[in-house]
Amino acid sequence: MKRILLASVVTTIIVYCVLSISLGPAGYLASIKASSASDKMIGNIQSLSELNEKYYQEYLAINDNPAAQALEARSLGYLAEGEVALRINIKTPLISPEEPGGIIYYEAFSILTDKKIKILSALSAIPFLILGIFLRNHRKTHAL
């Protein structure tokens, strides 16, 4: 009987470990999904850093040059003293800017929760107990 119980306990532990490592919340499949989300986030960080550097260089170029400041102000719609604004209606196609830094949603991925893994591993011991008891009784009947 001790061997039967030991075999069922060992089976439970092995099933728990295999299910946790492969399908659990911190298992292999979850780590693959987390890794891909991490790669996307790193790509976002790099594109935002490049964009930030580009805008910083533009800022430095405009900050040191009064003519460039006036040109940039006019492009934003500001007028110099004595200027008159004219509006010309020319339809231009709307160009949506590239959107670096888009939101990446990450939700922890697991096929089985830890509670379900524990239940399944405990249930895996039942067939071993039944089989062990059956074989033990079968041996006793044949031995007589």
C-alpha cells in the first residue's frame, strides 16, 4: 500500500510540474507571449527615442536662429506686426502621421490557472490509486 501511495504522490508531483512549466501562469507559453510583448515595447522605446532626438535637433536649430523662429511661427499661424493673413482654400489630402509609441496591451497569458493545475494533478493520482489497489487485490487472489 505504501508503494501505491508513493507512486500516486510522485505522479501528482510530476503532473503538477509538467503542467506548471508548460501551461501555467509562469510557464513556457506565458513567457513566449511576454517576450514578444517586451520586444514590441523595446521597439516603441527606440522609435520614441529617435523621434525625441529629431525634435530636439529641430528645437536647437530654431532656438538659435531668429529667422527660423519667425518662419516656424508663421507656419503655425502667427503673424508678425503689420502682416495681413490671407486664407486660400486648397484641399490637401489628410496625411495621418506615423504613430510611434502606440499603446501595447499586455495581459498575462496562461491556459491553466494554478488552482486548476493543482486540481488536475491531484486527479491524476486517482487512477494510480485505483490501479494499484486493483493489482494488489489481483495478486492476493492469484497467490492463493
